[in-house]
Amino acid sequence: MCSFFGNAAKKTTFALQTKGGVFIMLIIPIKEGENIDRALKKFKKKFERTGTMKQLRGRQNFTKPSVKRRDEVLKAAYRERMRSQEENA
């Protein structure tokens, strides 16, 4: 659920309600006469930085802690391999 309220001339506030009923307030400052597309772009970028969608997608399916650890170790090994290849090249 997303609701919009605020004064469009100064700043716009979006309230997002998560499943647990917790509200997340995103405040996007908008300049006088600024295009709504630019404001939406700012909102999308700020919302992406909060990590809400990533968190919700992660909660859709349970992942065992051992599998999470294994994935982290594999990703770290991959990153290390890439760094060593860059240094050698």
C-alpha cells in the first residue's frame, strides 16, 4: 500500500506500509516547477536504496542458514578470483 501526501512545491512524502504494519517514510525534496517524472525517478532510486523489495523477495522462501553461509563463501571466493585475475592481467 502506498499513499501520497505533502506539498508538491517543497517536498513530497511517500508512506509505504509493509506487511507487518510498519511505515517507512521516504521524503523526496522537489524544487518549484520540477517535472513529476524526475520526482518519480528520485523516489524509485531512494526506494531501491532502502532494500525493501530485496528483503521482501528474500522472505518469500525460507533459506537455511547453512545454505546462506555456503552462498556467501562461494560469492567471496568468486570475488577473490576476479580480483586476482585483474591483478595478473
